[in-house]
Amino acid sequence: MIEMQDVWKTYPNGVNALTGIDIQISKGEFVYVVGPSGAGKSTFIKLMYREEKPTKGTIFVNGTNVSELKNRYTPKLRRSLGVVFQDFKLLPRLTVYENVAFAMEVIEKSKREIKKRVMEVLDLVKLKHKARFFPNELSGGEQQRVAIARALVNSPGILIADEPTGNLDPETSWEIMKLFDDINYSGTTIVMATHNREIVNTMRKRVIAVENGKIARDQHRGEYGYED
Ligand code: ADP
Ligand code: ADP
């Protein structure tokens, strides 16, 4: 489902963010990506949804060679992936409903179809009752749940998250993590960069540790392994 073969990333300023990454992630897996700050976690994740292109190497996502993907095909790729960020990235002038519907409107689904699916995903994240609210009327955890609903609205096979609990208190972080776990149970592959040691050590999923641009560790039912 996701495969990287000898992937390198050097930024224009000369920083070698990733140096020879080989990895395979299968359908239905739940993977935590851990490692010190500056290790290359975000770069690793950005390559998957083609926010960045590799300097060298091959990346397959859902059978598409992302490393060679023409710019005009990136919107299509992004719809087969859901992405969730630390800072939510909701559109402040749109309601919860509209934020989630937006991703379906751009692919010209019918109004009826959109409404049905938006209410379905808002139900999944337990926010149907706040469909008419604006992002600034919601707590951080609720905003992240909207972002998750938005990421899921087009039924992607893969959900990618970069520090999704980084701005949330421990209790809310657990709620969000349980939601990811439920989504994974229903078959969606999840790749999540995180600094949350307690969660990684409790959930016992696959752990890929990135250090200094390399995969330092790849464990089944792994642990966080850092003291930060
Ligand atoms: P992490 O997510 O583990 O903190 P990153 O992937 O963000 O690591 O960064 C890896 C390295 O690449 C760091 O040295 C960082 O400063 C550098 N880097 C990240 N993004 C850019 C960029 N857009 N331009 C130049 N250097 C970058
Ligand atoms: P259900 O019948 O499944 O409970 P509703 O259609 O009653 O769903 O909508 C539930 C919530 O979502 C209500 O607050 C409703 O106002 C809001 N909502 C539904 N459709 C839209 C829309 N197109 N734009 C904005 N809010 C909507």
C-alpha cells in the first residue's frame, strides 16, 4: 500500500532530511512514526502525500508511483489519502458542515450525496450536533475531530497524521487516539508521526523510529523509546 525504495530527500538549502529509506506498509496497518525533533519524520510523511518530492528513490502509494507523479495528478492522489495536521487547518469562515463538505464539492458530488456522507462522518466523530458551528466555537479536540471527519469524507484507504495530538491535553489526546484506533479497525491504514510517549507505549502498534534521516528501528508492537 505504501512502499519506499532507497528514498533520499535533500532540501534546496543542502540539508539531508532523509538518507536511504526503505519501508513497506501494508493495507490495514497502524504505524507510529517516532524520533527526535529534526530527525526527518515530517519529511517522511510529506513524501507520502506528495507535499515534497524525493531527491532520489521510488515511492508507491496505493499503486501509484508518487515520485514520478505529475502535478496535475496530485489532487487525485490526495483524495485517496486523508491527512490530519497538528494545527487542524480548518477554514475559519466555513461551518463544521462546510469544512467537511468542501472536499466532496471539489469532486462535484451531488448535494444529496454530500449531505448524506457529511452527516455520516460527523456522526462517526460525534459532532453531528455541531454541524452549524464555526471552528472558533469548538474546543481543540472538537476541531481535530472535524479535521478527521474531513480527512475521511472521501473514504480514503490511508489516513496520514502529523502530530495530531500535539496541541491537545492528555485526556483529549486519548479520545483522538481512540478515534484513530476505531478508524483503523474499520480497515483504514494509519500512519501517524507522534511525540506522545504514553500513547505509543500503551497502544503497542508498529513503531518506525526515524533518526538522523534513517530508519533506526522498526518494531511490531513497539515502544516509544525516547525520554523527551
Ligand atoms: P521532524 O519532523 O522529525 O522534526 P523534519 O522532517 O521536519 O523532521 O526535518 C528534517 C530535517 O530537514 C531538519 O534538519 C529540518 O530542519 C530540515 N527541513 C525540514 N523542512 C525543510 C525545508 N522545507 N527546507 C529546508 N530544510 C528543511
Ligand atoms: P439528520 O437528519 O441526519 O439528523 P440533519 O439534516 O437534520 O441530519 O442535520 C443535522 C445538523 O446538520 C443540523 O444542525 C443541520 O442544521 C445541519 N445541516 C444539515 N445540512 C446542512 C447544510 N447543508 N449546511 C449546513 N448545515 C447543515
